[in-house]
Amino acid sequence: MKPESFPKNIRPHIIPEHKGELVYRCLGCDREYGIEKLLYTCPDCGMVLLIHDLNFAFLKKIPGKKWRDIFDYRRMIKIPALKGIYRYHEFIGPIIPLSSVIYLGEGHTPLIEANYLLQKKVGMRFFFKNDGQNPSASFKDRGMASAFSYINFLVQNKLVSDVLAICASTGDTSASAALYASYLEPNIKSAVLLPHKKVTPQQLSQPLGSGASVFEIPGVFDDCMKIVENLSEKYNVALLNSKNAWRILGQESYSYEIAQDFEYDMSNKAIFVPIGNAGNITAVLNGFIKFYATGIINVLPKIIGVQSEHANPVFNYYSEPDAQKRKFIPVTVKPSVAQAAMIGNPVSMPRVIKLVETYNSLAGKERVFFVEVKEQAIMDWQITANRHGHIACTHGGECLAGLVVAVKRGFVSKKDYAVLDSTAHALKFSGFQDMYFENKFSHEYGISPDKSLVNFPVLIHPKDLKKVPAPGKPLKESDFKTFLNRVSDEIAEILNLKNK
Ligand SMILES: *Cc1c(COP(=O)(O)O)cnc(C)c1O
Ligand SMILES: [Zn+2]
């Protein structure tokens, strides 16, 4: 639909104007800094930052109902810059002109109602949000679209040049950063640091394929992160980890998308998010807070953060019921199939602490909960989900295992609809599925396969059948006929097929 065809009262808003005034605000000392340059931590106290719009109060002048109409109408617009996360431009990056926006197809991922039997098994109504259907096959693309649109804006305005984008990654951040950087060739190049042998082959192939400089580092993600921080302090590079507040800002679209997909009715909704570096849950909390503050939603949904027992610092922190006594202690991670969340010292922890407090106090009651799950449960539930028509990655399995725990602990009830983030595509983590089927997990994982879920291909090659086709070597007609019948009969026998 063309802008001039929209209803009169919507038309002035359909193409967003940029009236925001964004600043970085420190989570520690509340100091504010201009956004003319990239800043990751507070120059005064060293704490992480979040981006705030000093003109946010103006957004409240438009009633919630009108905002809802604006976003619903924007769904119909064909301008690429408004097709992704910037459908919510006024909330996501109101200073970014549309001419700077990078859109590679991120966001607005499908919300898929769980298979009926699966819902019955769990005892709850729930949906998967399939974030594997983003361009680099994980949710990280929303935040990257935001960070790279901002960098592109700086480049176009000659505020920076020859940018080297750099990040540490458990696999998906680097895949995403490398993709967006390569789209901005020749202005931006990228370099990624990965923990050696701690990312899947698919995740390693992604930045290589995008032409990034790829470095493998001994240790785990937390070690890579320290090196990247060291590099960004000493050298002129653009840090693309979620320490970068632009990433968080873009990822807020996740909350807005869910709100819009439920017609902005957030009553009886419970949003499940796996936690690694805690960037995603920060964005989810902040997103719902902003929509609530502007009356676009009238209820704050429950938020349930999920961690594996093998990487559970956030869960541990909140397992102390007395807020005064809580103390954050980083953990040493153990191997986890939720590998992209295998982080012992989450960068966004201060953001989570602050936003959880704000969220609960706005809601007037406890609305944010944390659960931990076993590695075994993650794998069992991932495979069970995928046997019921889903494409959940291990973190999607982690969310589902988390839902089962949350039901038991009474954090959610049968009245609720749960939304589980399948944060990446199942194919990125198919190696863990192989390990499960082949019973090849080392003992540290503590995972053994449930035999009823194991699946193997069956090679059909009758022993006495001498002649079988091969590439470039078709069989003679009579030999092929024999081959055809013998193989068909064998399959029919295994499947117990009845004659017509
Ligand atoms: C990054 C990532 C996570 C963890 O998200 P955080 O924002 O680091 O908490 C979970 N799942 C997948 C697939 C990821 O790539
Ligand atoms: Zn500070």
C-alpha cells in the first residue's frame, strides 16, 4: 500500500519522523552521554549503558489506540526500511533516518501455536516464536540491524570511516555481525573471536562464508569477551557485542512483535527467554516497559528467564528471595547443549537487575521469574518439540523445559498462554541431535538418549542385489526394474504396508 492510500488520520504518521533525542545513560551513575560516537561503558564509572530517548514523553501524547493503528497500518507498507524492526521506528531508533536503515529481512518471525498433542503433554497453551527464521538464523539479527543501521548513519555522515566491527561470540553474534558487515562492504569490515571448538560447524561456516576475519581462541566465551574488550579499549574498533546498547535497542522489537501479534492484549501471557549474556531478556523487559508506558499495552506479561544448570548465574542470583541479600557471583560454566547461552558472567547483568526491579514495581507485583533446567530435559524437549512439527533449536528446547518447570512451580497457570523463544534454527545445532541419537555425549553433559526419541536412517541395499545405480552410471532397464521392485518390497516390509 502506498503512503497516500492510508486513512487520513494515519497518513501523517505512516512515514516516521525522527524527533527523538537519544542519549546513552549509565546504569551505575545515571550520567548521560551524547550518541555522536560509539560508547560501550560509562567513561566515569565503567558500568554498562542503555539508550534513552529524552523526548520519550512526546510519544505519550499519541494515545495507545492510535499507536496500535499506526503499527497495524505500517504492516502494509512496502518501504524496505519499515519492513523490519523499524516498523517501530519511534521506539527503536528515532534518530536513524530511513536512508540509513539496513534491512536484510530480520524480525517479525512467525509465532507458531504448538501442536495440540504437545500442548497436552505440557499441560499448557503455548507458542514458539521461530527466531531461526531470521536472515542469519538467530534472534541476534534484530540487534545487529539496529547497531549496523546506526554505524551506517555515522558513516554516511562522515562521523566515522573504515569501520572494523568486532565481536566475541558463542556463534550466532558473529554469524549475524559478519552478515550485516558484509552487506555494508566496502565501508565496514568485520572480525570475530570464537571460543575454539565451542561453536557448531554451521555457526563457524557462517562468518567464514560472509568473508569476516575469524579468530578461534582457547577457552570459553567469557575469555573471548575479555580479549574483545581489551581490543576495543586499545584500538579503534566498533564493538558489536550486546555491551553495545544499540544491540539491545533493536532487540526490543521482539516484544513489540509479540504485542502486535496478540492484538496488543498481554493479559495472561508468559514470555520465556533463554539467558546467556542476558542481552535478549534486557531488551524484552525494556520493550514491554516502553509499550506499557505509552499505553500501547495495558498489562505487563509475565517474563520467565531460563538457564541451564550448567550456566546459571542469573538463576542463582534470583534464587535468593530477599532482594537485599542478593549477590551476583559469576559461575564457571560446564558444557551445555544450549551452547549459545553458555556464559558464566553475563555482560548485561546490571541491566537485568535494574529492569527487573522497574518491571515488577510497574506491575505492582512479581512478574519476572527465573527457572533452571537440566541438560537432559533440554535435549528431550527439543527433540519432542521437533517431532511435533517445530524447528526448535536447543535453546527453544531449553525454553520448553523451562515451561515445564514453571508449570510445576506455579509461575504460570492453565489460564496463561506461553510464548517460547526458539532463538535459532534447529539446523545450527543439529550436531547435538546427532550426539543424542548416537548416544555420544561426554559424561559432563549428563545426557543419555530416551530410546523412543532416537531416529536413524535405514540403508536399503538388499545383500544379494548386485547391481544398483550410481551417479553417472544408470542401470539397464531390466536391472533397474529388479532394483526398483526389491527396494520397494523391502521398504514395504519395514513399514508394514498393506497391498491395495
Ligand atoms: C545469544 C543467544 C542466546 C543467549 O541470548 P543472550 O542475549 O546472550 O542472553 C540464546 N540462544 C541463542 C540461539 C543465541 O544465539
Ligand atoms: Zn557511570
